[in-house]
Amino acid sequence: MKPNTAFALRGNLVDSASPTQLRCREDHFLVCEDGRVAGVFPRLPDRYAHLPVEDWSGRLIIPGLTDLHTHAPQYAFRGLGMDLELLDWLEARTFPEEAGYADLDYARRAYGLFVQELQAGAATRACVFATVHRESTLLLMELLEKSGLVTRVGKVNMDRNCPDSLREPSAQTSLAATRRWLEACAGFRNTRPILTPRFIPSCSDELLAGLAAVQRETGLPVQSHLSENPSEVEWVRQLCPDAAGYGEAYLRRGLLGGENCPTVMAHCVYSDAAERRLLKEQGVWVAHCPQSNTNLSSGAAPVRAFLEEGVRVGLGSDVAGGHTLSILRAIADAVQVSKLRWRLVEGGARPLTLPEAFWLATAGGGAFFGQVGRFEPGWAFDAVVLEDSAYPHPQPLSSLERLERLCYLCSDDRRAVVRKFVEGRPAAGSAPRNP
Amino acid sequence: MKPNTAFALRGNLVDSASPTQLRCREDHFLVCEDGRVAGVFPRLPDRYAHLPVEDWSGRLIIPGLTDLHTHAPQYAFRGLGMDLELLDWLEARTFPEEAGYADLDYARRAYGLFVQELQAGAATRACVFATVHRESTLLLMELLEKSGLVTRVGKVNMDRNCPDSLREPSAQTSLAATRRWLEACAGFRNTRPILTPRFIPSCSDELLAGLAAVQRETGLPVQSHLSENPSEVEWVRQLCPDAAGYGEAYLRRGLLGGENCPTVMAHCVYSDAAERRLLKEQGVWVAHCPQSNTNLSSGAAPVRAFLEEGVRVGLGSDVAGGHTLSILRAIADAVQVSKLRWRLVEGGARPLTLPEAFWLATAGGGAFFGQVGRFEPGWAFDAVVLEDSAYPHPQPLSSLERLERLCYLCSDDRRAVVRKFVEGRPAAGSAPRNP
């Protein structure tokens, strides 16, 4: 897919001026060259006068969002079984469903729906868990490759503490399957692999050591779960008596970031000061998943502390702990959960603002993929055109007000996204504006 | 509007078997006679064989929902200014917007949008705050009357602690305007008045005493706000040194329920054991508004305690503290907020389940309007047909699973509601199924 070498979009460009400030450049031109932002202009400069322009005047155009943590095989049961807590929910809902992805026909149908919604939404980037199954993971990657999105996808590893139907027989078979999977997916361009030990409770030390070796050898990134739920944190404490905490347990096993190991850890709800220091030192991205943390009664992550202490953070939908893939909604959810944390937790820090949560959804998580999530020269041309006419209003609204409203009112991106570009390529399914 | 005397709906009927249990009667017939449920049958009995049947086979049919607390003039700025706390938000957003309803042209436009969405949604009943303005309140009531919904609407009273543009010059003028308004709205059938002192901080003792007199004279119901936010609770403590608490302050002023004074109090986030006892003794309905309590950083109400102690409770959207009118979403929000409360508050009670929250949204709040919110013989024929095909799934789902999913996935009722009846009358805008 050769990127459309150069063109421009016209509209109301909204992105982050800083981690705490939004900016809107009304009726501006956003120029794309070779998949990158060439510049933002109030009038199209002469040197670009020949470019094709898609005119979205009056519409909001925002950077593509990043979903830093989601589970493709859980999409099928989003919004179901929500009266359960994490470990019960894994047993009752997640593991039985994931076992179904041994069946390629079922996987094709279910992953097809997942990719369809991801493609139609406001995210241009995502880090995705598949299941332990090599073949259906490859099938998911094929579907994602066709979608035009840029993603990291992981075949899950787990060799203990899960049902027989999902447990890989040994660390060695799990590692061998991982290597075969890595060979098979070498041809994808936009859909790249990421090492994916599910979490410490379901991975033996031998398996984690083996994955750390693969990581060192390949330089591949890593994704997993960290400090999501009190029972889980306690379980890890028992499983890893060598470590002072959950984060340190990953560190000692060679799977907690560092210069050559870009890593996403989902949740970090119970990351105390020591663990946060580790996350910062190791340059780990926290995938904050407010909707999931609420649905699974996990708690409310210390996002203000992450921001103040310089820990990297982005947002994740964590479907199906989260019930929707919408990262627009995750922006509002992040603000909401931070408010309840502030009110209900002794010494709770001041809530996130909408501009801060928007930053997390764009440049915060986007950084995992490089220069992604702002309209700055040289940054990836990931852009989403939003339509908000489904939400009428009697009074005039500024572009920033319209954006805030959309984050709150639109829980289903498909109602709002009318056009999407990833690295300058139109996302499959979105159409240019009729002249 | 004469109700369609008798007919039947066919579909998957889901309602509450009890406050903790849902039931689904798959492919059943729900018979309506004179606006009431005549019965639920697996096959249409001979005596009803002649009735017209609307066939919604395969669709979910649920009782109409009740929105026990919402502000029509705040609909215009739903989802805006959400980075503010209650008292700041009133100053910055609410009062300036409400002042605009002195202008009937603006009110017609803005209330038109509000009524349009309420009408298209899953609620069949609502308790609605207007503004202090008599004329635009009547206009709102006219629009609601045409909608076919059954509502209680209040012209707001306030004579202190608010901007000049909204303050009624004195208790006497406020009371006189209220009486004139009551005379003018005597002709409505489905849209009835409710006395609406905004809350104690904005009503002088003289005004509250006058409203209590009007209440005794007319037997009209009352709606107001109670114990929403710590600063507000403290403010009332200072304003009412005669009372041990906020609830008692209303009681002493003759406006906290009792046998001849059906009353809705919104929020009750900070109602302690003593206040909850009062609420129970006085038979007051609590309008639990989880989305608003989150957005305005108010906190999380002790709903489990209300239920265990026998306090009447329903759900409210509280637009625009809440950002959406969807009571389907309020069901999921109520569960979510109760989970964070359980996790974050010392000694927090176990979370609400989806069946419990569904009960609140139907029979719980519906009881304010009589026998409303269940498919039981003799109860009001309020019924909503839901379409969930916008949310595809690869596996078979039961009707109860489909309902849970819709509560989580559908934040905009307009995507789900395809048909609605209020007391047996088709709601304006919904269409019978094509044969």
C-alpha cells in the first residue's frame, strides 16, 4: 500500500498543545507528505497549491487515537458477565471464550467483527492480545493488515493456572509455538508482533525466562498485565517470593522494559511509589484502562501520580474488561474515574482534565508507536474527521466544546468517525468527502 | 388521545421478577387493554384471538424506564464544562444557560431538542426541572404533552444565592408566579406539575414555607435536591442551624414527603443513617444519579443501604450533571459506580448487580407514577421494543445477555428503541413493525 504521496485536509484541527492544553486551529489545512505531517497552515502555501484538498470545513479533525491495550478474542462478549470480579470473570467468561479460537471458522467470524469495529473507530493504532493459538492469531493479523491500521499483536503465552483447553503443555512448547508464529508473521507491514506473556500467574518462570531470551534476541516489544486487582497482586506476591512486588517480579525475569525492550503494562492500579519508580526508570508505558478497572471492580489507577512522576501513560479499552472499543469514551471515562478517586480515596490527587485525558489518548499512548498523536511537522499523518451532527444543540459551540461533548456523548465511534488516515493512507471503509 | 383499547405485542419480554431477579418470557404475547397490561401469554388465548398483534419476534421488549430526575434546560450543554465541581459548575454553566429561558424563541428551540430525545429514548416517565420562568415552563409542558410521555414538570423556585438574572425578586413573587403557573397548566393530561424548590441554598425559609402551604392545599408532589456534595451539605448546615442535617431541614420546612406529599429527592450521596431513616419514614423517593455524581465529583451514593433499609429508589439522568438522557446507560452507570464505591470506600457495601439496577430503572422509579415498570396484570402498559443489531456478535446470546449488553453498549437510546408505548399509546415518532 503506497501512501498517497501528498494531499491536504481542510477543517478545524484540534490536538494537544501540551500535556495539559488543547489547541484548535480553525479552518486550517493539514498537509500530508509521504505519510507524515508536512505542516499546518491557515492558507495553503503556494508550494502546496497543486495538492488535492479534502474539504472537511466545519468538521473537527483530530489526531488518530491509540488503544494501548485490548483483547481481540474478548470483543465477542463485551458488555456481558459484568457482575463478576477479575479472577471469577476470567474463569467464567474469558477462558471459555478464548478456547473457542482454536476453531478457525469461529475465529474468522469473531475477529472479523472486532476488526470491523476497530477499523471504523477513532483509533489508528492499537496493541492487541490474541489467544494462545498460533493460527488464529495469524488470521487476526491478516485481517488487521487489510484494515490499514498500525498495530502490535501478540500470540498469548500461558503454561499454568488456566483451563486445560488453553494451557500450553510446557514452557518449551509455548516458546516453540511463539518462534513459529514469529516466523510466519514476518511478512506483515503494518501488523507487527509483540511478545505477550498473559501475566505472571499464568506463566511459569521457565516460560518467562524463555520469552526474555526471545526478546533480547529479536528486540521485540512486550505487553502484559501489572497490578490490576488486589487478589491478583497478592497471588503474585506468593508466586514470586524473590521480588518485593509485582513490577519487580517482571524486572527480575527480564520483562519490564529497559532501553531495548519497549513494554506496555496494562492497568497498574496498585502500583505504589516504588513500582512507579521502576516503571519510570524502565521507560514502561502504562495502559490506563478506566472502564475495565471499573467494570471488574479493580479500582482507580494513580494516573495523576504517573503524570507528575514522569511515567509514560496512554489509554486502553481493555475489551472485554472494558465494554467498548471507543477511546473517545475512554477519554471521558479516565476523567470520570479520576474524579471518583479524588473524592473517595484518602489523599486522592486532583482529577484529570479533559485536555489531559485527550493527551493520554493521542500523544501519550501514541509515543509507543513513535511520533504519533499530534499535528506537528514530521509526525505520522494519523488523522480522524469527526461528525457530531447526531448531537444537536441550540447554541453556538466552539470546536473545543464540540470535542468535549463528543468524548462524553459518543460511546460508539462509528457514529462520529467519517474519515480516517493512518500514516497518510485512508483507512479501509472511510470515504473522501463528496465535493 | 384515546388509548388504543386493546392489542398485543409479540416478542421476548424481559422485566423484573423481583428487585434482584430478571425474568425473560421468550416469544410471548403482552396484551394491552385500556392502557393497562391485561396479561402475558405464551400463546394468545381465544378471548384475545381477534386483537391486532404487532409482531416483534426476536426483539427484546422491556417495561418503559423512568427518569426520576432531569433538567430540561441543561440538555443544551450536556457533556460541556465537565472539568468543574458542582457549585462552580452551577455558576459557570448552569445559571447562565438557564437565564436564556426567559427568551421563548430560544426555549422553543432548546426544549424542542430535549423533548425530541426524551421521546425517542427508552424512558416513558420522567420528573423534569424547568427554570424559574413560567412561560417557557408552560412551553416545555406543551411540547411534552404532545410527546405522549407521562411526566411531572416543575417551574423552579429560587429567591436567593443565584444570579440576578434568575433570582425571583421575593418569596411572594415566586409563590404568586407558581400559582399562576399551576392555573395555566391545569389543562394538560399527561404532563402534570410538581413543586420544585431548587434546593435549600437557593430558597429562603419564607419561600419554602409558602411552597409547603401550596403543597398542603393542592396535594401536589415535590422534587428537589438533597445531600449531593460535601460543600453543599456544609452550606445547608450553616443556613439551617435549626436542623441536625439537610434532610431534617426539608422536613422542618414541610417539604420532605409524608403520606400526602409524594416527593423525589435527587442524589442523597451523603445521606447518613439518620437521614436515610427519615427518607424511609417519609416515603421519599431517592433519584440516584450515578453519572452526574461522577461528573460533578460528588461521590457515590449508598444505594445498597437504601435498598437494604427499604428506602424507595429510582434512577435519574440528571442532565446536565449527567451528560446523557439514557436510562439504559444509567443502569450500567449505577452498577459501575457501586463497584468503585465498594472498592474505594472503607466498608463499602457489595456492588449492585445488573438485575438490581434494572429494577431501579423500571419498577423502582416507576412506582412514583403508580404501578409502572413491570409486565404484571393491571400495571400500566409502558413498553419499549429494543433493537440490538447495531452490536453484532459471533455467538448465540440469551435475551438476558442481550439486555445486559445493551445497557453497557448503548449510551444513546435512539440507536436501540424502535417502538414505545406509554399507557398503551404509541409514543409519537415510533412506528409499528412493517408486516
